[in-house]
Amino acid sequence: MKNSEHQPPQDNSEFKTPLSVRKLVDARSMPAENLSKLALIVRFLKPVTWIPVMWSFLCGAVASGAFGWKESIGIKFLLGMLLTGPLASGTCQMLNDYFDRDLDEINEPNRPIPGGAMSLKNATILIALWSVLSVIAGYLINPLIGLYVVIGIVNAHLYSANPIKLKKRLWAGNIIVAISYLVIPWIAGEIAYNPAFTLSSLQPSLIVAGLFTLSSTGTMTINDFKSIEGDRQIGIRTLPVVFGETNAAIIASVLINGGQLLASCYMFIIGQPLYGTIVGLLVIPQFFLQFSLVRSPGTMDVRYNAIAQNFLVAGMLICAFAIKAARP
């Protein structure tokens, strides 16, 4: 063992620590000045943030009981993926960057607007165009989904824009984002494939999506660790700023686990114990990963989300199949 201290360094040393992983995936480490116009727009739209919303739409579609492999290549599903991904999610991400440009000058100065690669005029044009396209796409799937898109865009303004700026108000910011990322697209997915829905038929999806919103609120809290310094300076009262990193990590873990365990229990209530057991078992690896997160939130946040969220989203889809199986 002692001889290992004298071995030459490995060529893959950039992968040694979670902090190095952060530098590889964090937008702050990639300047935008030399990007092409297309690449700049793609960065402004933040594709990595589309996936949870698209997944929620898929879960809602499955829960409707009218979605299968055949529908997965249909125009409606492709339009739903386009809506929940690059259009609606992209619009909300652009709005967030537009209103958060002062904060990004501190936390992430290489983002398109604070980095000078995207002018405010061009950002405004893109946001307006994407907003219109999003509403049109939603309306084409179902007029009510077009209304949901409008609600999502309003939520994005409430979250980021002064004077309300819900992200400054401790719990409110993460909760409204979790609702927009999970409840709205989930219900939109169900409505898309069950246009003759009733409030009673939507009830299981509303309950499950609401419970997973608790978990998503915890996940949003973990995302706040990367911007503590800037949040402090601007006066944004995130959980890490108010309670400290360790306490915030504990609170986030309780929310993440609690939402999933309650969803697991609900599977038993609707007569689907096998699905409920699987969802409960998926919490176990997340629980063990949370020990490392609590010990070092500032360096383990990215790594935790990259691994643990796979189990969380798997649980979402399993719940969707359970709702489908429970339908008469």
C-alpha cells in the first residue's frame, strides 16, 4: 500500500473528485463568446432541463390508460415531446436567464446574457417567439393544454421576475418550479390521451404527481447549493442560504424520500401492492447516497442528482403504470 504513494499520476486525473465532475458539466466552465448562433440558442434553451418535464408528460400519457408503443411514434406524442422539451421548457429557461442576469453575473458569468454573447433585444425576441410557438403546440394537442402552457409561462414570470420573484421567498420558489416541472406536464400527458377526462379520472394522477412534487422540491433544493454565494448577495432566501448547507441537505433528503414513500403507500391504497413495493425499494439506494450528500453538500450535489434521480424518475413511471393497471 505504501508503494502506491510513489506511483505516477494517472492521465484521467480530471475525473478523480466530484468537484472535477462539476467542472466538466457546469455551464460556468464553458465560455460562450465563440459559439455559433445555433449553439448559443441551444445553450440559452438549456436542453438538460427539458428531460424531467418530458418524462412527466410521458408518465401522464401512460397513466391515461390509452398510451402504448404504437402511440409512442404518433404525431401527438412527438408534438408533446416538442412542447414539453425545447418549446415550453426552453421558454421558461430563457425567461429565468433573462430576469436572473444580475445574479448570473456572480454565479455563472459565462451564461449567454451576462457573458455578452446574447443581447437583451435578441433574448426578448426569442422568448416572445418561443412563447407563441409553445401555446400553439399545446393548443394543437388539446386546447386545455394550450391553457396549461400559458399557466406555465406565468409561473416562470412569478418565479424569476420582480417584484414578486418567488425564488426569493424560501419555499415558494422551489414549490412553483416543482409544480411546473411535474404536475402540469403529467396532467397534460393524461389529458392528451384521455380527452374525455373527469376530475375523478384525473384524481390518481393528481395525487401521485402532487406527492412527487414533494420529492421534486427536495431536488430543487439540491440545485441551490451551486449558487449560495450569489443568492446571499442578491438576497435570495434559498434553503441552503437560510439553514446552511448541511441542514438544507437533510431537509431535501426528507422531502425526496417522503414524497416517494407516500406515493408507494398510495399504490397499496389503489390496489397495486407490487408497484408500491417496487417504488418503495427504489428509495433505498437514494437513502444511502444521501449520507454522502449530507456530509459534503457543496461537492456532492451534482453527483447525487446524476445518480439518485434515475431511481426517482423510475418510480414515477412505475406509479404511472400502476394507475393504468388500476383503471376499470
